[in-house]
Amino acid sequence: MLNMPPTVSVIIPTHNSSKTLGACLEAVRRQDHPVTEVIVVDDASTDDTRDIARRFPCRLLVTDRNAGPAAARNRGIQASTGDLLFFLDSDCAPEPDALSNALAILREQPDVACVHGIYALTPLFDDGPVEAYRLLHGHYWRLRNVGRVRTTLFAICLIRREVFDAVGLFDENLRASEDVEIGDRMGDRHGIVLTDTVVCRHDDDSQLGALLRKQFRRSQLLIPVALAERGPAGIRANTPAGLLTAALVPTSLLLAPFTAGWPLATLLGFVLFTVAEPALLRFVLRQRGPAFAAFFFAVHLTVQLAVVAGAVVGGLRHLTDRSFGPTRVPAAKTSR
């Protein structure tokens, strides 16, 4: 690797991604830095995802059952040959310079083992205001955390292969937060950088009901993963102030049987929630104006409540079933 440029394997885990996989693979084809191979791991899709993958110059692997993104990524790692692994979610389309910008950081900072990027404000497909909310928030909190971090986000991520030899593969017991957990295992021994020079367009949730169900399900692993962390907490999409003030709004509704002032208390709770993150409020106002900001924070409130509810349920599940959460995965050699 000292005298020859490192080889790069692109690994794309996917499940029922017929809407987005073609755009993802086309964006990979347009990268301004060559890649050695593209591996698509189909996690038992029931749509025409595999047919779409076969239209592109990639290696297609298919799992026997739907085992989740951790298992799909592990399958891709073990099948890959590259010195560097460029992970992409199948609903992401990297900008043409994404890979070359990530490579530049690894080249300029030898102590960095992992570089991951941010979502663009422009969606991969424009599916309405709920998706616009998601992209605004997703762009904001990633941008807020740019720099050296302790968390890995594998939606768009370039990582040195030897990291997996040192810390092991993804924890297949986790259906969410698997990237956060492996980042904790990396610790301070393997530098991690979140950068705004590595950008992808993302196709996010566009239906509120589906979004709330996903947030409730995924947040159930927040407490088990946090309790297993060995070092300082990594980056978080949601702040304690936002989560706490979100809980005030439904709490104020409990006053309804006892006082006529409960609507005012509920409104006050919503106002407190809106101003709990002043930087987020300013960002949304600057990007979309006051009318959309009102919509943004109304949706954001429901999402935060889903996160709080999921975290509570997950914490209780972990208390009664210690197998619910991370299992410390032993180091494993990756195939070449």
C-alpha cells in the first residue's frame, strides 16, 4: 500500500430497494476515482431489486433469509478484496467526488481509519414535506458534528479493511445501531472523521406513520447500546433538551381533566420544545422559512415522542432479557 494506490471495494447492503438501487449504482459508476469492485448484498428482497442489480457491473450476493444490515455488510466484507471498503446504503447516491474526497482524508491523516459523510439537502427523489423534514434534520445534526468523532455512520463510509481484522465484524444481533456499536469498539485506536466533503443524496421516509414506526423500533436499542459503550458517548441525532421538552407536551395533556388551562400549558410545552435547540430553529428558518418551520417542529415533536417511547420500551426489554442488545463480537479475520 505504500507504493501502489489502495484498492477500493464498494459494498451495498440492500433489501427491497427497487426504487433507489439503480440511482445508487449509477452514482457509483460516476465516481471520479476508480473502484476495484462493486458488491451488492441482497438481503432476501421480495421485489425486483436483484434484477436491477444485474443491469450493472457488480457482483450480486443473495442471503437465504432477511437477517438485517449488519449480516448483509458482513457478507460483503468477507467477499470483498479491497484494501479500503466503501460502504453505501442502497437509498443513497454519492456525489461524484465523494470517494475521492474520503480517500484524500485517509491519505492526509494516516491515523484516521474511517471517514463518513453527510446527507445533502436535496433528496434523491422528492417525495413531499415529511421527507423534506427528514433531510433537513439529518443534514443538520450531521453537519453539527463534523470533525473527529467516536461514532461511525455507514450510510456513506470509507474504512480501512484492517479495522475489521482488529475489532471484528458487525454485531448481527443488532437490527439497528450496529454502526454505533462497532464505532464504540473502534474506540480511540482507530480515528474516525465525519466530514461535509463526502456527500450523498438520500431517499428518506416520506410517510409519517412509517417514519414513526421505524423510529420507535430503532430507538429500542438506544439504551442497550449506550449501556454497553466502553468509552464516551458518540454523536447523537437528538439532544437531551429536545427529548426532555418533547415529553412535556403529552404530560401537559394530563392536566385536561383538572384545569381549563391545559391548552395553554400544551402550547407552552410546544414553544419550549421548539426553542430547546436554538441552532436547529435558526437552521430551519434560514433554509425554509417560518411556515415550514412550524410544520417541521410539529413533525419533529411526534418523532421525538416515538424515540422516547421506543427507548423506554427497549430499556424495559433489556432489563428482562439481557440478550436484547449488543453481543461483544470477537475479532475475526476478513477474507481476501
